[in-house]
Amino acid sequence: QVQLVESGGGLVQAGGSLRLSCAASGSIFSIKDMGWYCQAPGKQRELVARITDGGSTNYADSVKGRFTISRDNAKKTVYLQMNSLKPEDTAVYYCNADIVLTSRSRLYYWGQGTQVTVSS
């Protein structure tokens, strides 16, 4: 059974930094894209950043220049370095991964979410 486990959320003051991690485990053949999404109260879940297995990245306009996504393929882990945090970054952050289980099975998985709260 595949699991994505996030860590690193918490409470930080505006201007501060946090680093989120998401580790995949289970019977995994390979991992294609990995990404981070966020969902604030009363809003839809939206993309923060994604990274391909080749290392190409894309970011939401609101986080460009402040957040950096990276991955360690050997550890099956994706990271989100969050700098210059703003109160509007407050949300639950979810990890997502496109995982190849076998030659005929490929599924998207979500982590359980980690809360990020930025105080003003």
C-alpha cells in the first residue's frame, strides 16, 4: 500500500521560513510528477508547485521567488522550501504524487495534509 507522509508544517511569523517534506513509501516502481497544493478555509485546493521526475518545475504566481520545490528520487521525497512567508500563505498543504505501481498501473496519491499558519 502506498502512502505519502508530510511533515514540517507549523506556526511561523510573517517573513519567516518553513520547509515541508513528503515521503512516499510502499510498493512503488517509480514516481513521475510530485507536487504541493494548498487549501485555505472556504477555498478550493490549488497548485503551489510541481516538479517532474526530470527536475522541471512550475509554480503558482503567488509563490514565485519565495518558494522552492525540490526532490530526492532515491529517498522518494519531495520538499517545499517556503521563505518570506505571508499571512495569506496560511493553509493546509497537501503533497501529491503520480506513482507508477506496475507496468499497467499508475495512480495519483495524496498525503494527509500539514497545517501552515503564518501570523502577522
